[in-house]
Amino acid sequence: MSLKRPSQDDGPQSRPTKAFKARGDGAPADYSTDVRKKIISSTRTGQACDRCRVRKMRCDDNPEGCLPCMQNQSACKTTDRISGRATVRGYVQNLERRLHQLESHCHELEDRLASLGVDVKTLGQFGPLSSTPHPIYREAREQSLQPDWRERCQRTNSSTPYPSSPYNASRRISQTDGSVSRLPDFRNGLTGENYLGVSSGNSLVSSIRGTSLNVLGMEIDLADYMHADLDEPDPSDYEMRPVYNKSYYAFILTAFSAKPKPQEIGLPPREEGVKLVEWMYDDPSFEPSPAERVTVHCVFAIMLWQFVVRNWENPVQQADYNRRSNLHYHYALGFFRQLMASHTLQDVQAMAMLCIHLRALPKPGACWMMTSTTLNLAIELGLHRSMRSWAPESRKISVLEIELRKRIFWSVLVIHIIISGKLGRPMALREEDYDVEMPQAVDDNLLSDDGIDTSRKGKCEFLVALTAFDFEPICIDLYNNIYAVKRSPQTYVETVLRLESRIQGHIDSWDVDQLREWDSANDVTKVYPMYIRMWPLEFRLLLRHPSLSLTSSTEFNDESLTICMDVSKQILGIVKQLQAWKSLDSNWQTGAVFVLAISTTLFGHWERRDELTLAAFEVLKDDMRAWMSIIGDMGRFLGTN
């Protein structure tokens, strides 16, 4: 029998009422306290963060971010199940802390104004807070108007005195064209400006910020690859078996002997070996030092890895070479403590070989740590000082050792600049901190302890490296000024023009005849001029990038955007040729530059979409297809499927 629905005439007393739980004193129960007690007594996390949830990793309840995200230097975000909004852990607490600071500051200012006889209205006397978005670059360009620098500083979420980029916008929808950009996205454990000299991500396009890029409102972490050879092991499983892959955690375990290094790895068969290490084949009684072992095994690790990233047609052979490369690498890395304890010139040379191999790996953390340590040891040995600055009694060393010292220092310095610059970390040295000369351009076979043999003709095989050495001081200047923590709008344009002049001077110093010789070659040297020409293009892209602009000059900002679009087009032309030759540089920092060029191209065409013709749009589509093919190859290099 169905129940009769109560009628309106039945009166209010016929409606059932729900009994609420009450405390003993009659006050309503505090359900939040009950839930809080259950959470405290529970050993479970409650809700895993998004990254651990997707990757099925064990999460923890650290309010500042879980351990896996902290190790990966990723924002530990959790998506609310009701609102669907993803926020970083500690987001609400940071907002409350910031609100408290602002309220205290407002009260202090109100007291000061009141003491001056000014009638101060409290916040509640004003209307609702304005939701007007910040002007985006397109609006500012049309109006030829930029807000004052200090005013822009106050409108950013940064705690440092950076002006917002002319391209900055809030996530709200613009009333002009409906475009949407993103709010700042702070990475775990970092406050304020997370990367050197770059806005916090609240822009339609941003330059390289660590391993992350903001591409038209979408965050891309170029080091967050999902692949078995790169994934971090479960940090809570301390009794796990040793892991010999390319992850940062595996690097730490092996380098600091937390887990045993692989058993001694035999050298490849003699026919696969190289002539330079024939003494390790021919003399069974020879007992190499730790530095010699590391150097030789790093050579094989590098060779096998380079074969892996450029020959994916045979998956079985590729997997075998990758496994062998990892074993050689971890076996060499297992001598890290001995190299640190001894730190002779030979030990630093062996550590430099580890830096060279780590530079090519998909994730940057291990390389940055190794390069920083090796550079410190090189400075301790005085490798950064010129022979002319030594005391007379210290100059009695061979020409071979002097040249070796130069090569070690410059090689480590170049890797340090590349890694630290792309990660947005400070440079370890200024140009004023070293005076060592660059290595001499000589044939290695003519160099000995007795000096350089001038009776025979030879050919220098590392001229391209010398060009890179000459280029890197200008990069230090770039990162120490344009990407510095303290920048001034008053000197921004002057600094950009000065750096433009320096890079042009570097280009003018090239040996044109040598470039032509390389261009006409049919061997590996034909790739040399391609990279030499691409370095200044990358430099100008980083120098003129729109998100770094500190000037309100519409003319200068338009010029910078035009330069960036033109440079990105030239980079594409070079990279297409390198792709055809299977000679792309297989590391994350190169991929970062490619993605930066793509995002800048798209952003520039979007800003000037009213000027875009149908023919230009078809060219843009062709360029994007070419870039996607290149990114696909880079994905295979970096370990993705």
C-alpha cells in the first residue's frame, strides 16, 4: 500500500523533522572535530596527489608536498572531487598567510594615514573587489599604453620586485577577445619567482623555467617522462633491489654507495673496443686506478647510449644496448666516493666524463649535481686560473698537463652553464672569476709531455668545441643579467642591445673557410656548422623572449616578437636538416628549446592573427607538422614510446 503524500492542510506538524546530534550542553555537534580525529588516528594519506594517483605511486601526507613530487621537483597537486579544481598542497594555508600579511599591512597604512588626518575608509566600505583582468599584450599593443612598472609589481603574485611581462594576464576571461591565460603555478618548496628572472607562469607564453614551459596556458614539464628506464623507484621501499636505470634516485643510490654498484663489467669484445684502451685488453696484469676505470667505462656508456637514441629500428638490440650502457654508467658511478676522496687531476677528468654522459640523459637532476661537484673540485685544483698567474715554482709542469687542465675546466664549465641556465639556477662563476686560456687548437697526436711536435702536420679535431668555449662566456652574461634575480627596467633595453652586440661579435669571429669546408664534407663533420649557427639563434630567442620584457615600449616589444618568430623559423630549418641526418642532440635541454620555439611561433601568430593571410597560415601548418615530427623523434630519444 503506497503512502499518502501529506497535503498542505495537514499543517506543518505532519512534516517529519530530522533530529540533529547535539553535545551534552545542548550546542550543535562539531562534526569537523570528529573527522579531524579520525584523520589524525589514521595511517592512510586520505587522498593521493594527482601525480601519484596517475602513476600509481605511494603518496604521503606531507602538507608541503609528497616525497615523490618533491624528488621530481613537481607541484604536488590534488584535484578536489566536488569542484574538480586542482590546487597545490598548502595552497589554502599560503593564501591565509598572505591574507594575514596584507591585512596587517593595510592596518599599518590606515594608522599612518589616520595620524596624518586623512579620513580612511575600511575595506568593507568599498564595493566588491574588482574582477577586471590585467591587460594582455594584444590590448596593450593596440592602446600603445603600459602601466607603470611599480604598479605592475604590485599586481603580480611575486614576492620579488619583478614587473609583470607585457604578456601577463589573469586566468579570467578577457572582456575584449575572450582569451584565457593561467594563474601562477608555484612548484613545491619554492616561493616567489621560482626561476631566475622569469614571471611565475601567469602569462600566455613564458620562456624556459627550469624543466617547465608554459605553452599558451598549458604547463609542460620536459623532465616528467613516463618510462620504466626513467621512473623513480618507490622511496618508501628501502629494502628494494638495486636499480640501475637513469633516474635521479638510482644515481643517488649508486653514487653514495647506498646500494652496491654492479659487479665488475667486462669490456666489449676486442673488435668492438677502441684502440685508445688497448692496454686494458693486452696487459692482463694491469690494474687500472679508479679514475682510469671510470674513464673507460664512461666511454662505452656514452657510445652505447648514443647508438640507442639514434637506432630504434631494432627494439631488441636497442634494449640490450641500453641495458649495457646503464651497467657501464652505474659501474663507473660506483667509484664516485674514491674520486671525491682523491680528487687529483685524473679523478676530476673521470668525473668530467660522467658529466658528459649525464648531460645526454633525459632528466637533469643528476647532471646538475655531478657538474656542480666537479666544477668545485676543478676550482679547488686551480683549473680556472691561467698559468701566468701561478707562482714561479708551480710552473714546472708539462705542456700536456697544462692543455689537459684547460680542456677539463672548459668542458665542465660549458655543461654547467647549459644545465644551470636551462634549470634557472645561478651561475657558479662570473667572467671575472676565471682567467684560464682556452685550449690550443692542436692535433692530439702531436701533443706530449715534451710539448707540441711542430715537425709534423696535424689537424685539430675539436674546433667546434673551441667555438662553444668562446660562446659560453656570453651565455654567462645572458643568465647573470637577463635571467638574474635583480633586474631593473631602466637598464633592460641597454642590456639587451649590449648582448646583441656581443653575440654579433662572436658570429663575426667565425672562420668562414672552415665552415665552408665542413658544409661540403660527407662525414660527421657536416653537422658542426649546423650547431654552430644554431647556438646564436637559441641565444637570441632566450634574450628577446616576450615574457622577459621589462619595457613599456610597444616598438621594442614588437621588434622582439618579430625577432623571436624569425629566429624560431631559422631554428626549424636547421633542425629539419639535423633530423634528416639523425644528428639531433638527444637531451632534455635541446627539447626545451624546440618547444620554446614552437610556443613562441604560435603565440606570435596569435598576437598578429589580424595580419595573417591564408598563404601564411598554410606555411604555419607545414611548420607545425615539421615540428611535430621532430618532437616525435626527440620523444624517442628521451625514452618515451
